[in-house]
Amino acid sequence: MISKTAEYALRAVVCLAGDPNHESPSITAEILAEKTQVPRRYLHRVLQGLARHAIVRSRPGPGGGYELARDRNTLTILDIINAVDPIQRIVSCPLGLSSHTELCPLHAEIDKAYADTEAAFQRVTIKMLIDSTSPILPLCEISRDKLPGK
């Protein structure tokens, strides 16, 4: 349903928003690539797209890297997807049939599913993902109950 680019962007944002053991607000592209299992060159393009939409920002120099530029409390899955590869809604007949002045039942139902997907992604904030009660931590090989201090 979503592209690899959108998946990679979501991984990067979740990593930037929720690394409990990271002391600096910035994470280098190398560390992000390793943690998210995204090829570094591809990740760089993804991060540029996120930066163009002011979701992340880069900090140059020693101790620099990437950091979240938006509040994880309000940043949604849909915001991230729309920044890098929006879901393509169907607004006219994909076949170009001139007699189809509105969407046929098939394409109307497909577009309705896309709309429902967008609505579902809009309801989920990055904070909700990070603060989930699931024992599985996003992008992490250990569970929440095995974190230091737990």
C-alpha cells in the first residue's frame, strides 16, 4: 500500500523520535541507516525529502546529524507519507474513458479504500507509536521490559 520510500521515512522518523538511549538530539546518517536497516544512500534522499517538508533538520559539524523538527505529539504517519510519497488518490477515470464523467464503481471503491487508509494514518501520531503498550519496541531488537531502568 505504501512505497518503500514511505516505509523508510517512517523508520527514520520513529528512530529519531524514540531512541531512549541516545543522549544527543541528533543522530548521524550512518547510525540511522544501521538502526533502520535502510541503505545509507537511499536514506540520504529520504531525509532530504523529510527536511524539505520541515519534518527533520540536519545539524552540521561535530556532534551533528539529523533530528526531528516537528513535535512527535502531533506528527502523524500521514504527514510523513505525504512528505515523501503521497498516496495517489483516484480523481478521474484511470483508463481515460471520456464517457466516465465520474468514477466507475470499481475505481470509486478503490479510492474510498485509499481515503480510509489516509484517515487511519492521520489518526496515528509518532508519539502513539513510541508510547505503545506493545512489548515490542519499534526498530529495536530488545523488548521494552529489558530496557535499562526497567
